Amino acid sequence: MYSRREFLRISGASIFLLYLNRLSFAQDTEEVFPQGIASGDPTLTGAILWTRVNPTVHKRMHKDLLVQISEEPEFKKSITKRIPAKAINEWTDFTVRVSLYRRLEPGKTYYYRFLYADVPSMVGRFKTLPENPQEISIGFVVCQNYSDGYYTAYRYLAQEDLQLVVHLGDFIYEKIYGPPRVPGRDLSLPSGERVCVNLEDYRHLYRTYLSDPDLRLARAMHPFVNTWDDHEFINDYYYDYQRKVWDYFLEGHPVGKDRKRILSLRQEAIRAWLEYIPAWVKVDIKNKDPLKWITIYRDFKLGNLAHLVVLDERSYRDRPPCEGRFGVEGCPQQKNTSMLGGEQLDWFMEKLEEGNYRWKLIANSVQFSKSQTDGRFGSLDAWDGYSGEREKILDFLRSKGRKNLIMLTGDRHASMVAEIPNSYERPTEVLGAEFITPALSSINAIEGGWWKKNWPQYKSLENFQRAEMSQNPWIKHINSVDCWGYSVLNLSKERAECTIYSVNKYRKDGKKSIDARFVYRDGVLEKA
């Protein structure tokens, strides 16, 4: 909960709504709706609304749930939908999803709340997609290990005036990686293991992460568009096309190499994600082909201004090439591996060509830009490990004369800004820009010390970053030292401006500062 003084620091255009939500942090609301509310995947005519009812309360009272939608935060006029009590049950862990598609009007702000036994939830807000926007703002975040820090950045994100927020993955971390770095963030799993081994473990993590009031506030204030990275299932997983089974590098994992247990765990990770993330995705969990169980890649059209294409860069990828993945010299196999898989790649190419949009925005979970320092690649877990497929994308854009690509990227646990050239081997022009948002709370390079193992010749991380930038001239900014937070992309017909914000994760009252601000327009990327 927030104290009155803490809450009054949250100011701006949405102060009235935030004030209402401060009032909703009453005991009854917290007891009935312990994980808050959320909206997701907005369209021209609606969105998905989400909440979870406390099982103890529901088992005792067994009431219907109401959801109200209004154009006014006071709900003087509203649409009301009823969810029968029997629809709130153990099968979905007492979570509820309400579809509003084809019910609302384009380009409007709507408010919503749930009511259970006359107890109101927080007041949520979302915007339907506009038909012909001239300007638009999008937030993006990634990597929020609960034990690694506070979610103070989400409190600032809640105050932004945004169309939507893109979450690039690692919403949860499936493993307890060590003791908490800040007080009050201890974790344990119901199974007693240190890594998820069943559905209840995954569910427990989502419930725990959503116990954080800053995360709940951000999810109430903005609609989220989510994809996932690897930790929603298992770290560093890939699809073994030879054995047709997911495989991953986790020595000593309780499921071992047992195909039946691996596939069962995959289904349970998917199920938990669907229960807690309001996303409109295709699900076919009974299909004999595991690759058909869930289709997360999808797209969103924001008039003619922007086309947001959301990728899934884990579910279909080949085994990473070469011996080793970090700080290695590479191998010829990098040219032959697939990040997206055949079907998704074909779909992606179609989406790149589709329509006459001013900007093509790609929700891209792992670093696209090439990064090779002193002959060693930083990470073959990113697109450097799948460089042949990356070249196909660049060749396509070059052939179409497109210079409007904007990559919204996560995973690196650092802030980074880079040009996207027509070729990383012989760059002659710029086709777009990549903006990498820092981890919201997960450890960065200065905490993890990853660079020391593979580049011991550099005595400080700052020196290593300078070398990386000088040897990869398309990279214009890196901060792996002291940056956690979120990013905001502001789009107009003339320019794409990205501001990367840094928020101290070690303090609940951490201040926000600008880590970097860059503008991209028609082949030119420069500091704002």
C-alpha cells in the first residue's frame, strides 16, 4: 500500500483516477481482488479485461461478478456485464477474462471496474486504438525478477499518457536464482523446488509478482500487449527439431530429459500465462504438434501511423549455434539457424510488406543489432546467433526501400540505442533504429559481472562498453552500469523519439531520470 504522502507524489493528468485507486487500496478491495485488474490487447472496438477473485472469499460467498465500463471515471453512465459465479473456479485459478471486442468506439478512453458482493476493485483505464492518429505514445518494459528489486519504475510508468504498454517478456522468472537483493522480496515455490516443476508453481509466481502495488497500478492504468521471452517457461529453451521436444540447458532440472514431463510442463506454463496475462492469442492445447499449442505472434494497427508486429522469439527457435553462447568467436552455423521458425518468418515478412504505414514497430524480445568485441560475440542467444535469418529481413527491407523500422527490444538488461543498417558486414545506409529498454528490476552486467569472464582485458565495464561501441559503429548508446527502468516511444509522421528512463530499483521512493533520448527520422538517428 501507499502512504498518503507517497500517493500525493503521483501527479499529472490522471491524478483524479489515481486518487480513486488510492481509495481502492482499502482492506475490502485488497481482500477481494488481491492481484488487481488489467486490460490487454486493445483494438479499435474493445480490449480484454482481467481480474482475479480471492478463492477464499468466493468459496464463502459464491457471488456473481460484475464489470462496469464507462467513458467517465465516476461511472455515472456505464455498460455492465455479469460473470456467473460458476464461471469463477479452480480451473482458471479464479481468474476472469472479459472480452469487449466490437462493443466500443475507436480512439476513446474508457474506465472500468469489477464489483463483487458490492466491493469495488481499483478503477482501470484503457484506450481503444485510434482510426487516424497524428501522434501516439507507447511504453515498453522487460525483465522484472521479483527478488532482484522493487517495481518503482511501474509507479512512474502508470503516470505516463500512453496508448498502450508493450511487455517484451520475462514477466516472471521460473527459478529462484538466489536470495533477494532488497528486503521483503523473498520467494519460495509450493513444490519446495527452486525451479517451477508444475502448474501451481507457475501460478504462485504470477500471484506473488502481482502482489506488488506498483505493478498492479500500471496494469490498471494502461492496456498491455504482452509477448514472452524464456523465463515464462524455462531459461534458454529452444525446440529440438530432431527429437521434436523442447530442450534447454538447465543442469539438474527435476524434469530431466523426460519428454512427457517436458511437454507437460510446457502446457502448464502456457496455461498459467493465459490465466494471468490478458492477451488475445490463438490456443490449441490439444493439438498433437506442440508448436501449435499457442500462437503468440500477432499484430496491431494504429491507423496509418504505425503497425505494431509482436514476435515470439523463443517457441520456434533452433538450438543456438556454435560451442558456447556468450563471448564466443562464432561459427558458420549462425547462417543456418532460425529464430522465428518457418511459419512465423513467412508471416513476419508478409507483415513487413503489409500496408502503407509510416512506422513498422517490432516487439522484439532479444537484441537485433550485431555486437562483436575483440572478435567475440556478446550473445549468440540473441539475433547474432541467427544472423542468416537477420540478413533475410534486412535484404527484404533494402529491396523495398524501407527506412521506417523501429525495433522495441528487451532481454539485454541494459539500455541501448542503435542504427539498423542495410548490412552489418558492409553498411551503406540506415533502415531503422533499435531501442533496447533496460530491465525493470533484473540484474544487469555490473551486478552479474558477465563481461569479466570473457573480456578480462578490460578493467571496468565502462571501458568494455566504450570498446563495444567503437567496434560496432551502429551502436550509439549503452548503459549496463546503473540503469533499470522503462522506455517511452513517441511517434509522429515526422519522427520517432524514444526516451529511456532510469529508476533506482533499490529504493521504493527511487527517483526517475533520463538515461537517453534519441530521435530517428528517415535514415538518421541522433540524440534529442
